[in-house]
Amino acid sequence: MLLYLLNKPIVKKQVEANIVIQSTIPTIGDRTKDIIIPFPKDEHIKNEIIKKVKNILESRAVLRKEIETMLNTILE
């Protein structure tokens, strides 16, 4: 759920607005407390988001394994 919420445009804009460049290192420090993350109140919506994100991450892991297997087969 948090992965999904942190990637919402409204949250990304808040993060960008709170990043300060010190030297050449971007820092956010205590300003994370100023970021508002819009958690859905509806349990059904929360569960749908969790289910979809879980499926996406699991699919991504399977694809990575397939690519790794393919690369190992080609390199042999």
C-alpha cells in the first residue's frame, strides 16, 4: 500500500517541495513530517490496492527470474 501511495503525484510533489540541496547531496531530513499521505478510508479500496500492488510485484519477480534463466542459458 505504501509503495502505491508514495508514487501518487500529490505525494511526489510534496516530496520534491521538501527536498533541500545541501552541497550536491539532496536531503529531506525532518521535513518528512510535513508530507501528507492520502490513505483511502474505504476498506474495499485499500484491499484492492494491496491486492493489485502485490500481484504486480509478484509478476515482476517472476519476470526477473525468467530473464535470469534465459541469460544463464544463452551464456552457456
